[in-house]
Amino acid sequence: MKAGVIVFPGSNCDLDAYHLVRDILGQEADYIWHGETSPGEYDLLILPGGFSYGDYLRSGAIARFSPVMEAVASFAAAGGMVLGICNGFQILTEAGLLPGALYRNRHLQFRCRQTYIRVENNRLPFTGLARKEQVLKIPVAHGDGCYYVPEDELAGLEERGQVVFRYTDSGGSPTKKANPNGSVSNIAGVCNEQGNVLGLMPHPERAGEDLLGSSDGLVIFKSILDYLGAGEVSRRG
Amino acid sequence: MVDKPWIELGLTDGEYSLIVGQLGREPNLVELNMYSVMWSEHCSYKHSRAELRKFPTEGPRVLQGPGENAGVVDIGEGWACAFKIESHNHPSAVEPYQGAATGVGGILRDIFTMGARPVAFLNSLRFGELSDPRVRYLFDRVVAGIGGYGNCVGIPTVAGEVYFEPCYRGNPLVNAMCVGVMRSENLVLGKASGEGNLVFLAGARTGKDGIHGVTFASEELNAASEEKRPSVQVGDPFMGKLLMEATLELIEKGLAAGVQDLGGAGLTCALTETAARAGTGIEVDLDQVPLREEGMLAHEILVSESQERMLYIIEPRHREEVEKIFIRWGLPYANLGRVTTDGMVRALFRGEKVVNLPAASVAGGAPECEPGLAEPAYYGELKKFKLPELPGETNYNRALQKLLGDSTVASKEAVWRRYDYSVRTSTLQGPGGDAAVIRIRENGKALALTVDGNGRHSYLDPYIGGIYAVAEATRNLSCTGAEPVGITDCLNFGNPEKAEISWQFQQTVEGMSEACRVLGVPVVGGNVSFYNEVEGEAIYPTPVVGAVGLLAEPENMTRSAFKSAGDHVLLLGSKLVSLGGSQYLKCCHNVVAGALTRPDLELEKRLQELLRSLINERLVHSAHDLSEGGLAVALAECCIGGELGCVLTLPAGSGRADNLFGEGPSRVIVSVHYELVGRVVRLAGKAKVPVMDLGEVGGEKLKIMSEGEYLVDIKIADLDRIYREVIACAMK
């Protein structure tokens, strides 16, 4: 697999995503500068966490206008896999590639902690190796992670399996306490209708080694590898 | 026109005559402004320089000692670690969010200026009592400011400490530390070397913020201090991040002959210090400086403390490549001028020569003050305090609960969960342990990091307090298995013009120096913050020690929490404790008095060596330093962290409150698999370190028995709730 990690000015989890793909998974990875308009061929594009352009306006609101985002949109439209983590998730919602929006955390504070998320849809390229309702231990670190969609839209998302991860306790119950930011319906991650664009607030790239506290995030990346191994060809970005 | 403009600018008549003497003429107003900021206490260290020379600063690992932007030590395989701590107290007292945020931004620049990639932040905070709404406001905004900057630049905040004492009410302490990693050969100094080299300024545009910030930092706070809010700079972490990436790229590619960040005293400091260090001169054109607003005057440009700016000394042949890097990172930049050889700093403004000063005079000519020393009146009095004058403790359960619920002792999780401590995926041990541990991917090792200091101890005995601070910081490193390789210190004191404050300062430095010598740990950099007084009332003398340790085999790292039921709990080290100056006295009896336990630095050294060898031979399951609250609090913390109880027996004899809550240095609790207890006891004997087997890990309660009676018998779940509640409630 060859992954492209997009670097916006202010991205700061680019290194972690790159490290995970190269050193933990043993796959190829490149950094892609935000000014790039034709990044080349990749199997997966990762929009990493951070504070793109400082996020002084709404998180992700400026980054969506970066030159590279047009290429990301056409890559996604052609069925390419796009993974947005934290700030990457925020950028994807701002860009309209994912439904909903991410508000300031309900308690108004930045929150860094371990969370447990339950796999709600394991029929996606990102979750194929996970068991249905498997609980993953993956940390969050964000100030604007409160996911919101209007109620009527939420029903549609649920129906189409677009709610991919929910915050739960370690036993898999979506309690209020387990929700680190006040997200509607404890939603931690969603995908687009086609299922090839995924955004989530927790950081699976920070849960790739036991010595860091958890390796549960690997199931997402291994699912991607597995899916690609099943015959998907590289697409032009 | 004022008669004596230098007085307005904070200089004395004597200092002004000295300036005229060094110059051979009267300075103009622009030049006088430059002297004023550079000869301020903050920049010139005039009250501390003589004392600071006492610190041992050399060692086999030291690549760069004090005097540069940060100290640098060798960590093996061609890699080095740069680190430094700095205060941002006064700005945080009047504008807590920006004060704290720019404190973090400033220390960050100090690290990447040396060529090191920043990998961790730490901080040490002091506030008044949490019952005060103003204190809760300062506390919340300082924490938000630290997180606001650190989280945005993507460097984990991995450790810290927070104390609450009435003396810090109007003058909180905000000390920030940054640690970076670099290839040793990439070490870049803040020197303007090489005649004809170009002087570049890059980063944020220069505005009118932070003008005379260093002068503000060099005076006591009072009712009018609120009006100094314009002296506080405003941080832009996004710009800080871009500047960091661009600077590291420049250094990595070997394009920078010298690098200096612009902090206190802004451009004035950067120009004069880089020239003075190199023994060269600099010529600049101030009209080239990218400005934030029109109509700024020469002296404003020269003393502005606008954040996120850097000065680079660049060989002309690299000019194009350097400009490309600035453009790629979207940074405003300008070539201000060039390096000369005559030792003079010259500046043009609107075509006129406005500055013509010897760099060495501005940056190094300030007089050294020799203050009188006087033992404060309170000192002898408080030492005489006798414990039997207190009512005896009857309910030890309640006392322990009270201590765990004391804001200083209680869990700071509600603070550190607001900091991103896991970004960079290298945090092996985050906040909440004895020391943080981060792995260094580049050489396969790990760094242990901590900050420690207890102002109350230093108030009661500044000499012993200084020893304690160094001993505790290094002991915390040793508790993870790491070998201490260097320290940086932030010395927070009152007004040094007062003989009592100078005495506290001198005693503290003596104590710290003695501890560093015996423990073999060099001081490679630091910062002094004087004038921490409000309306004439000084804070406790508060030395804060930031320590760095090296863990050759990260997989051996040890934590403080109990791990397995059935393990034995051993107390290693000194048997001497005192309730004098303890958290127990303050918290349960509202008394700050008494004599501190006399330290035995030779025992401290043996204890730390023993600990490290036990850990590296994998003979212990956990190790935890005993500090505020003594044995009982330390045990409670081991239990809470491991979600395991323990059943222990204390030896008969000395007072029960002493045994449970007495404090003293050189004491560590370890838990050991029962089959290994004999071996650990033998090794301790061989190392001449006292050891006591107190009992076993297990159950759901902390039970401590003495002479057939349970002094403490509480469920861990209850302790846990009390321990976590207080700060979380204050932070809502």
C-alpha cells in the first residue's frame, strides 16, 4: 500500500500517521504538501490531526480551500480511500466530503484521554477486519470534537450505516460518561454514503503499539490493507 | 521633556553614569531605551550573576552549559538533548491566558533556536488558595493558555506540578520547560559570526505589543499592574509552528551560521547579544523590519516583544535557498543588514543613524549588584516551633482523606487532560507519574522528565529547600529507572534589593549547588525571576528544578502504581522524617512552621543508584518517591494508580502522625515480587541503604497497622474519589 499523508500548515499529527504506515505497517508513505494540485498515485490519502492554519476560525474552515483539497475531492469521487483523523475529520466535513459538523466540545475544554469506541459498521474497507460491535481503545485529543447532525439526517446516516464508531465504556455501552465531547448520539466517526471516505475524532495512529497504551487502532489500518489486497488497484490522485 | 528620562525607563542615576562612562557620551533616547531593557534585571541578571556562578555546570555529557538559549547534553549515538525552563509570572498575573501561552511559545523558540526538534513540554505552576474566585480564574486561564499554545504546535505536555499557597495569590508562578532532541553536530549558537554575513529577521510582523515587557517583569506588582496589560505579548501558536519548521529546515540543511530567537527585549536583545557573543558588530536598517502597523518609532521597533520572531545569521551564498524556505512556510521575512567586525551595533531609521552602541556594553555592561544579606526575622522563630504544642491526631483515616483532598496533593488529572500529552506517539509515561518518559526513536533510548520544587520548604529553610528540590527531581527520574544527566532551574524570588530576599536566594543557590555536586548532576541553564511581590509581600522563595534523565533500555521503565497482589511493599532509604514544614501540618493544623529533616546527600546518591540498578535488573514492579503527605499519601497513590489495596504494618516506636505523614528526603516505596524480596534486601544492604518490608499488596483497602491497631483502613475506591474530585470541581 502507498499512503499519502497531507500536510497543511499547522498539521501536527502528520508525523504520527507517517510513522505508523511506514514503521509499524511496513508500507510506503509520502508527505503531500497542501499546495500540491496533482499529488500522484496513492491507495490511501490521510488527512492528519493538528491545527491547520491555526484553526483560529472554525476548525478546518480554511484548510478546505487548500489547493490539494480539489485533488482529494476528485480522488474520493473516483472511489479512492480517504481517512480524516481529528483535524482531518473537521476538514472533510467543512469540505462537504462527509456529513455533519464538529462543534466546540460541550464542556468547552480541550480533552486528551483514552476513549473506547464501538465499531457500528464492519462492512467498510476501513473496518472489515473488526468484529461487529468490537470495542477499540483509542485516545482522543481535541477541542472541537462535538459531532452534530440534525435529527432527521441522523436517522438517514444510521440507516445507511454511515455511523461507523460510537463512544462507549469499555464494555460497549454508549454512556454519557464515555462521551468525551458531547457528540450527538455518542458519534465518534462517520463515513460518506459510498463508504470510501471516513472521518473520526479519536486517533487510531496513536494506538498502534502496546507500549503507547493500546494497539487497537491497527485494526483500521489492517482492514484497509486487507481490502486493498483483495484486488483494489491504485487510483490516480 | 523629562529631566531624567532614564528614571522613567527604570534605570538608576548610577547606572546612567556608568552608561555615559562606557559610551564616552550621553546616549540618545533610542539608545537609552535599548540600555533600559538590556540592563533590566530580567535581561542582565545583575542581582543573580555572582551567585549563579556557584552552580556546577560541567560534566562529561555537557555540550552546552548556561549562557546560551538552552543547555545541551549528549544522549548517545550522536544525539543530544536541549532543554530549558523559564518563568512567565508577571504577564500571567495580569493576562493569564496570553501570559501562559507566550511563556510556552518563548521556551519553545529557545529550544529550536539551538537546532533541536522540540519533543516535550513541562510546566510548574503556583497559585493562591482555590477557595478564592480570582485564583480559580487565574488557574483556569493559565491552564487554557498552556494548552492553547502547546496543543496547537503539536508538542506533548507530559509532566508538571501545581501547588496552592496563599503567598501566590496575587503573583502566580508560571514556569514552562521545553525539551528537544537534535543531532549533536547540528548545534547552532546565537552568535553573529562572519563578517559580511547577512542578518535576517523572519516570523511575525513587529507590532507595539510587549513594549518594555522585561521592565515590567523587573518590578513588583501593585494595584496599577493591571494597567501594564499592554506590556503582555499576544501569542500566535500557528506562526510559532511555521517558524519552528522553517528554522529546523534551515539548520538541518546547514544554512544558518547563527540563530537567535526574539524574546524579552526583542530585537535589541537579539542584535546586541549575538554580536557580543561573537565579538562582532551588526549594522541594520530598521525600515526593513516588517511591521504590523504604520508609524512605529525606532525605539518601539527595537524594544517590541512581538512574539514568534527569529533572527538568523546567513552566509550570502545561502541567501536564495533561505528565502525559498521562508516563502514555502509563508513567513514574512527581511534582510535587515549584515555582520561587521568592529563590535558596534548600528541602526538606521528613515535614513538616519539612530543607534551606534558597543554590543558588549549593552549586552554585558550592566553592573553586578552586591546586595546586603540578612537572615529574615521569621526564620529563627518558625524553626523553634515544637510539635507537642499541637492537639494529637485521633482519626488518621480522616487526616489521610483530608490530605488526599488537599488541592496541592490531589490528582491533577483535570489539569493535564486539557493538554495533548500523546501527540508525537512517543509518550511512554504521561502526566501523573513520578516523571514522564518519552522514547527517542532516533537512538532507541528514552528520556525521563520532571519538574519539582516546594516553596514552603524553601521558606522555612532555603538552603535545605534547595537541596530538596534537586534531590527530589533526580529521585523522581531514578524512580523510572533513568539516570539524571542534567538540570535546568527556574528561581522565583521576591525583590532582590531587599537583604532578606537576597539571603534566601544565596542560601537556595548554595543548597542546590551542594546537591548537584554530590549527586553529580550539572546545571546547564535556567532562569531567574525576581520581584515576585505584591504590595511589598514576597512569595515563598521558590526554586523549581527541571531535570532530564536517560533511560538506556526504555522497556525497563517503572511506574509508581502497584502492579500485582502478593507483591511486598518495601520502604527504601532514610528513616528520618519530620512534621516540620509538612503538608500535614498545613492541611490538618493550618500551621506553616518547624524544622525540616536534615538531608543526607550521600545516602540520597546511594539510594538513587540502588533504585536504578534494581529497576534495570527488573527486580521491582513499581517505585514511588515519598513527598508531600509522607508515607501514607504515597501509599494511597500507589494503591489508587494500581487499583489495588495493601495491608501494612509500621514499626512501633516513634509518633504515629510522624510515621504516616512525616516528610523527609531519600525515601522511596517499591513493590517487589515476594520471591525476590530477599535479593532486594541483600542488595540494599550491600548498597548501605536502609530497607523495611512493610507488608503486602492486595485487597480493596489501604490498611496500615501499628502496635496491633489499624491507624488507616479505607477503601481504595473512596480514596480515589476524594483524590480526583477537588481539582475537577475547581476546573468546571
